Amino acid sequence: MKPFKKSLFVLTIVTALVMTTACQKKSAESVSPKESPTEASSVAPSGGPSTDTGAEASPSPSPKEEKKLSFEGERDRTKVTRAENAGLTITNQQADSFDFKISSSYHANSGTLEGTAKLLSDKVGEYVIAPSDSNEGATVRFLLQEDQSIELVTEGDSHSLGLGADVTLAGTYVTGDPVFIGGPSKEEVLGSKEQEARMLSLLGESVYNEMGFVIDMGKTYVDGQQNFCGYMSDTGAEIMLRTQGEFIYFLDLGITGNGYTFYTNDPAYRQAIPESMSMELQDQPIEYVFKETL
């Protein structure tokens, strides 16, 4: 072969090899393009969670805290008459016990029981009075409710509790204002703050307080001509009250222990008593008190 033809043949082979290599490189780039940093960060690994942090995950809600029940606190007996009011105070609650004090009344009688009760569970407490030569023993149970009220249950000999005559402990004790049944309150009887002020001015503080005691703690009866009639069952002391506008007619039948007294701010009754009240006197001597009130 001539030198010229040989050189041309070698050049042709080299050129073919170069072109083949270039084509292969271009083909590889078209099949697997290089991922950009942004694209790579958004692609999840096979079988794993996405690593995309573009949307912030919302925090999971915390579990709702339940209000913890507790025997401790002050409570009043509810759904009784004002003559049967009672209060319960519990302190020093421990894992197995708590201290308590109960003060109860029935009209003029009253009594108090205090001690340390044993916790039988989170909602049940128990106080036991052992039998003795003078009594048969008794049990007081404290049943804590979901609304924090306590149901008090007594079993056994009531005399073992050491309370006054007809005084009881059983009932429902609430943390809020108790609901009284039966007779009206002093505020309901008098009707307004202005009338309360007139009554206090007319009667004086001592008699005014005695009147309130009869209204709250005594027994009531109906008299169609009076605003209120009530008496104390233990002493027989009685009051009668009638109002007409700003005028007050109040008959004290022994609540202060000083005989019968009639109070009024009506000038027409300085030395007289309304006929509807006179039948209660039964010829008893009476003292008249007149006083102008605002």
C-alpha cells in the first residue's frame, strides 16, 4: 500500500472512533439528566416519607385535662328548710383519710360532729363511731359526686352522733349557694332594700335580728291579711308583719322575752293596733312603739 493511502485509512478509523464516543456520551446525558439540588431535595427516597418541609405540620392537640375530684372544701346542705341548715368543712385530705367538721341545726337545736374519716376509695369516705355502754354506734359515709357535691349518709344509732334533738347530718352538701325550700327569706318578706332599712330603723338592731331569726329558722303559717306570720316551735315566740306602702305594722309576741310589743311608723296607730292583729293579744298588755322612718 502506498504511504498516502495508508495515512488516509488510519485517519478515517480515528475519526470514526471519536464520533462514536461523542454519540454515546450525548445519549447517556439525554437518558439520565443531572438532578438539580432543588429537585433532589424534593424527591423522597424509595419506601420512605417525604422530606419536603415547605408546609409546616400542625401540632397535635394535647389531651384534655380532667378536673380532679377532691373532698376538701366548704359545702352547705341544700334542698332543706332554713331551719335545717348545715355546713360541712373538709381539710387535710391524705391518701387514706381526711379531717371533717359538720355543724347542723333543726330550729333552735344544733349539733356538731368532727373527726377523721377513712378513705375507702377516691369517692367514698367513712367515719365509724364504735358502740359503747351508752350508745349502739353509728357510721357516717361521705359519697363524692362528679359535680364536687357530697352525699352524706348515716347509719346506726343517731344518738351516737351526739347531736341535739331532731338534728340530722344526712343530705346533699354543695360548694355553691344552697337551695332552701319552705318559707320565704327575710329579703323576700320585706321586698326591697328600702323596706329593710325602714324595718331596721323602726325595730332597732336587736329586734330586727330576732325577726330575721324567726323568718329564717321558725315555722310559718298563712294569714291572708298579713305579709308574714311565723313562730318558734320551741319557745312559742311569734311575729306578725304587715306592710302597706311605706307603712309597717309589726307585732312582737314574745320574741325578745319582754312581753308583747307593737311597732309602727304609721301616725294613725300610735296607740292602736290593726284589727287583724288584735285577736292575737287575748287581753295581754301591749307596749306601743311609734317611730317615723325615712
